[in-house]
Amino acid sequence: MEPKKTEKADLTNKSFLFFSIGLLVSLSIAIMAFTHKTYDDTSAKDLNKNQASVEEIMEVPPTDQPPPPPPVIQQPQIIEVPDEKKIEEEIDINMDTEVTEDTKVEEIVIQPTVEKEDVDQIFSIVEEQATYKGGMASFYEFVGKKIKYPAQAKRMNIEGKVFVEFVIERDGRLTDVKAIKGIGGGCDEEAVRVVMSSPGWSPGKQRGKPVRTRFVIPINFKLQ
């Protein structure tokens, strides 16, 4: 005896319903897939536009440059330069003069110009220096014997060197004797007095001739 199924337990009765529901769901999914809208990224589009504009700005079209002008060649100008010195006297030469054996020819004598020497010029440096007769050692020996230490300088304990300047003339005499750097206390005057009383000197020479020479010597004052 076959078992009997109830109508509620029989699933074949609802197969059409399930098929319809599945078909409806499939159609809905397909419609949604076709009708779904997609949006592009706007930031990417704007970047592309900016890049394109930058490329358009930086692109410089080539310009046609005109060729350089040809060089201008100037012709040299000839300028007449006058002579630096003008001929003041013209020499007339007579070419018609006949020259015979008896004709005398005048000799042209050129005399050398002699420079005038200043006899009063005083030299500081000469070829042959002036000196005291007997040497400078004899001169200072003479000074040591003749000099007298001033009493005022002794009281004030003044010591040092007095520089005396003088001119040796062409004949050996001393002139223009003076102290150019002194120590005071009467030492300057004493040094000048002793130098003026010294015997004659041998003058300096320039080109073998005696000349006036300026001379400076120190005289040392020292207390014993």
C-alpha cells in the first residue's frame, strides 16, 4: 500500500511560484546593472587641464631673426701733419757760381757750448770729500785740547752731543758755523767757538776742482 502525501507536504505545487520569484529577482539585478551610473574623478580631470594649460604657456613659438648687418669698412683718412719745428732762416744756394782752383772755401767752426759753473754753489756730496788736514782723528784731538766744559753745564750735569754745521770754502776756510742740534747749558756756543778756531781744512773737489762743501760733525760733552 503506497503512502499518501498531504497537499501541504507536496512541494511540486509551489515550483511555479519559486520559478517566477527567481526570474523576477534575476531581471531586477540585470536592470540595476544596466541602469547604474558611474562618476569619474573630477580632481584628475582638473589636473590634466592645468597640465595642458602649463604646457601651452611654456611652449614658445620660434621667431625669425633677421641676419646681422654687413660690417661697415671705413676708408683710412690721410691727415697731413705739420713739422714740429719751422725753418726760421732759409739758406740760398746759388748753383750758377763757378768753382775754380782759386775759389776759397770758408771753414765752418762749431764751438762747443761750455756750461757755466755756479762758483757759489754749496755741495753736500762731492767726488772728493773735504777733510781736516791730518785726518779726523787729529781734528778731535785738537777739539779735546781746546774745548772748555761750561760751568753752567757742570752745575746742571748736562751731557750729550752737539751737532755743528759749517761750510768749507774753496780755500779751506770755515764759514757759516752754527749748532743745528744742541744740549744747552753753554755747550752749543763752546762747540761753535772751538770749530771756528780750528786750522784750515782741505776743500772738497768736484771734477777735479775745489768747491764749497757743507759739513756736519758731532762734538761730545761728557763729565769726568
